Amino acid sequence: TEVAQVNATGRITTVPQHYSMIDQSLRNVIFYRLKVINDNPAIEYHDEFYTGTIVVRREVDANVVHFVLTNPFTDRISVSFSSVIDQPVTLRLFDTSGRLVRQDDITPHSVYYEIDKLRLPPGIYVLSVQIGEESATAYKLFTSGQ
């Protein structure tokens, strides 16, 4: 979702330019990325790109799971973190009998990870997320199947 648009200073310089904008959001964790548009029709130059994701936290612990979405899920589960996670993460998905149905061992280097291509029968599942050496946290999830 676009938050705001700020026009460039309109000149070529090697000196960094500073821009600011106030976001009135009341969320505890906010994820931003900037869309940069370089356009100079006089020389037929146009380039667009996105910056990496920037995380802004307000009184929220770093390196924790922020959200597990969606619930109920179909074929994917999205996990967002409160900050960029640069340490090993173990995600384990269990069925109600305690059987491990999926395990992902990753180092995301991101604020987001998606467990995809889940083709599971309808039911209740438990997702265990362990970041680094911290204790694992469990999330109860439901799927109606594919």
C-alpha cells in the first residue's frame, strides 16, 4: 500500500539528499520499502526499482515472530518477523497426532518467510517456530485442505 509520494530535489548531485515523511500508523511493527523512479525524458532514460525492506519497530522486541498468516490456510503459511532475521530458524509443522509433516531450516535474511506448496488434508496443525537458540513458539492453525 502506498504511504506517500515525495518528489526528488530535481538535480544531479553526489551529495546525499534527505527526504522525510511522517506516517501516522499506530502499528507496533511497520514494514517499508521505497519505490525509486529515475526519469529523464530529455535523454530517454527511465529506471524503476524497489529498495530492500526496512522495518520500523515501536517498543517491540527484535527477532520474534510478528504474525503467522493466514488462518485458516490453504497451500501456504506466511511468517513475518519483527526484524530482519540473520540467524538460523527452524519451522516445524505437526498434525494433531504429533507427526512432523514439514520442516524448514532456514536463515531468512529477511522479515518474512513463506512455507508453500502445502497440500494437506483438512484439519488442525501446529506450527513451531524456533529462532536461533531461543525457545520455540507454537501456533495453532487450521486448513480446510486444497
